Amino acid sequence: MPSRSTRPATPLDDDDYPAYTMGRAADMLGTTPAFLRSLGEHRLITPLRSEGGHRRYSRYQLRVAARARELVDAGTAVEAACRIIVLEDQLEEAQRINEQLRARAR
């Protein structure tokens, strides 16, 4: 997953703040908790845990899970969808770095 270096002023503004329970996240995505667990098993997203041990998801993680759901709904296996998303993120990061290097060379 790409990292973001700037931190928001409050948790409400923070895309990485673990605000959503598994049930709420599944409802928002129109999927099942088992689907979210499978994304964790394939190491696409790693939800934080509450003090009671319950999974908590951030908005950023929900966007990643929504992308995985799109791929799965189109017929891609969960494991392959997770790999595709990781590769897309790596490509995006490489393109960003390449553009920065080009800008410095000018």
C-alpha cells in the first residue's frame, strides 16, 4: 500500500484511522465479513485491532477492499485480485518516482 506522509488534524479527517467495525465495513462494501477476512489472509489489508481484539478498518482500507471486490465480481479469484492490486500500487509508486526523477533532471 502506498504511504501518505502528511497527517490530518483530527481522526475524522484521517483516511488511516481505524473507524469501522468488520460488520459496518462489510455492510458499506456490500460484502461479507468472510470476504474481508480473506483479504487479510492474503495480506492485502491488515486491519487494526480494538482493545477487545475486534478488527477495525480505515477508509483507505475500505477503498482497497472495494477495488478487490470489483475484481472478484468481474470473475477474478481473490488471491489474484489481491496480487493485481499490490502490483497496481507498485506501478503507481514507480511512475511517481520516475516522474520526480525526470523533474529533477530538467
